[in-house]
Amino acid sequence: MTPDPLEELRDRLRATQEAAERLAGDIPAQGFAAPQDGEATAREVQALVAVLHTLRAAVPEELWNQVREVVRQLLLLLRALVDLIVDRLSAGPARAAEGPVVQDIPIA
């Protein structure tokens, strides 16, 4: 019997979710892991990469291209938002309180 790629993907996603939940519970109050946790973290990242590879193999090329384009657009949006926030922070509090610069346009 041939293994079902979608069932394999479900199993890997389930395992990755369980591993992520375990890791989230192990994060110390300082927000960073101890050096001895490096191996466990590396294994979890490898599991996530394996899930992504399985997903890539199961998804048709056209759909994968669409997903890649959506992610690219989201990253461009995120970059634009970060640029806007940096510009506003650079301008200082007086400029941020003033709001946008408005110019009157005469109507003839």
C-alpha cells in the first residue's frame, strides 16, 4: 500500500504542533533558552523544515507560486509599515502630533 502524502503531512504537522507547544512551555521567564536547550531547538527547527518540504512536495506548482507571491506581498506590506513607523519615530513627537503635512490646492 502506498503511503498517502497528505496523511504523512498531517502526521508531521501534528508532531510539529506538539513540539512547538512543548517548546513554548519551556521558555524561561527571561524570554531566552539556556545553552543546553540548543540541541532540542535545532531538532524542532529541523522538524519544521521537514514539514515545509513535505508541504512543498504535496502542493501543486501553480498553487505554490501563488502562495509565494502572497507571502512576498505581505513582506512588502510589512516593510512599508516598518518604514512608516521609523519615519514617524525619526520625526520626533512634535511632528507626529501635528499629523500629515497638508497643502492647499486652489480651485480655479
